[in-house]
Amino acid sequence: MELGDGRFLFIDRSEKALRLADLDADRAITLGAHGAGPDEYRSPYTQLVDRKGGAVVADLALGRLLRVRADGSLAGTLTREALGGISASSIRGITRSGQLLYAGRTPEGGRDSLAIFRRDTATGANPILGWWPMIRVSLGKPVKRSDGTTLQPISAAAGMWPPRTAWVAFPDGSVALIRPEPYRVDVVDPSGKVRHGAVVKYEPVRVDAAFKEMLRAERGPMPDNVFPEVLPPFEGLDDVIGSPDGQVWVERMRGAGDDVPRLDVFDASGNRVAVATLRPHSKVVGFGDGTVYVAREDPDDGFWYLERYRRR
């Protein structure tokens, strides 16, 4: 993530550390230290732009947010209590006025979707903007464990690549839901009004013998019956990203032998306006002022390189 002073904040998940990189000076330093103090962390996981040139980092182990100023200095933490009970890892965005956009269950529960909220931590207002459909699963017979607790295992899920709805948040308080069936983007403005983008027609990627062999080489033996006939347009995990100016970039799923990443680019109205093609082994990881940042792995040395491109 690009900070206000031009340096970059990286999360090193393997070392569970925060790195601050100065690309012009070709050097990087470690921010803070492991621990539970005001400027410490144990398991940094995701980072969000704070709309002031800095960032906030979700700490999975401590369940709180660590604040990073635009100059790269640390500015303390926001505990779960300060966040109104919200899990730090569920927050997807922060508006320009400091409201939190996150998904969670409603008090009454019993739904097949999570509510998308916009919480004002100052006033406690917490309106629902929309609903995020969940993947349906079947639960098996409850099992009594030796410690006295009961475990109810998942007996059947929706397959290896179920059609997932994804969502992203924007600094003006709006959100976009990216739906796989039919493939389209719905944009919910701050008042809750929904704009349905045009349906995007696409030719599904067939799961052929080459695709199955590719997966087996990566993951080990798998029977044919675990594979679907076709893939959804996108996976719906870390392949959907939103830009600060309201664009949604969706990386399409690919078949065996296709190593060229392609992303559908949607505008703030939910309509597809472009298709971006990347170099092999590349992934869109963030945005700057009129720019897009791409991480590319070099298969020769195994290192990841950060690249910057101008957006039109």
C-alpha cells in the first residue's frame, strides 16, 4: 500500500511483520515490534487506506487495528471495544469521514446472507447497506468431544469452486457486490439505493482433463467427482479489488495452460468498461493516484516485484 509520503507499507505474513519500503532509496525497515503494546502487533493480516494518507492494519491475533500515519510512523491501536465490538478482520473499508464498512450477522440471525453495515463509531449509527450471500453448506451429525464440547462437522459443501458473491467498499461510503450468477456488479450508494450493472456475457471455462491433471499435480490425488463441469467467472476470494475512485477489478478464472491474467474493469455504475491484461505470474494488489500496482513473481529467482502502471 502506498502511503502519503510515497513509501510503501507491506505485510510480511511469513514473518508476521510490517515492512516500510522506500523504493527510491532501495531499502526497507521493519515497523514496530511483536507484542501487545500500543504500537505492537502479533499477526498483521490485512491493511486498509485510512483516507488521510496512512493506513490501518488488522491484527488477527489481537483482534484490533494498528494505525500507521502517512509518514510511516505508528499511531497506536483501536481495540475491539473502540470499534463497537466489530471484528477487525471483517472491516473492508473506511470512509472519508471515518465510518467503518464491514459485514456481520444481524441480532436476529437466521439468514443466508451477512449484512453489510456502515458504522459511525462516534454516534453508534450502524445502518445496513445491503446483503452479502453466503455459500450454503450441510452440517453433519453433532459429535461429542472428550473435553465436553460438541462439534457439528460440515458434511457437504458447495464444491471446489462454488459461485461466490464478493464485495468491496469505497471511500464515499458506497459498496459494490460482484455477483457470479448472472455475472454483474451491483453498486449500493451511501443512502442504500442499488444500481444494477449490465449482465456480462462470458464463455465458462470447462474443467477438462488438462485442468484436472494440473490441479492434481499441485494438490495431490483427487477423484473426478470433486471437479465441477465448468468454472465460475471469478473465484470470489482475493481476486476482486476496488479502487479509490469507484472502479472494480475482477480477475477472471483461467483454464489449464492459460498463464495470462485478465481482469474485467467495472466503473462506478457497475458497467464493464475495459479488460486489463497482465504479464504472466502477475496480480493487481493496489491503486495510487491514477495508477495501478501489480505484484509479479519471477519464476527464475522466486522473488516478487512491485510494478506501477498508469491507469487511463
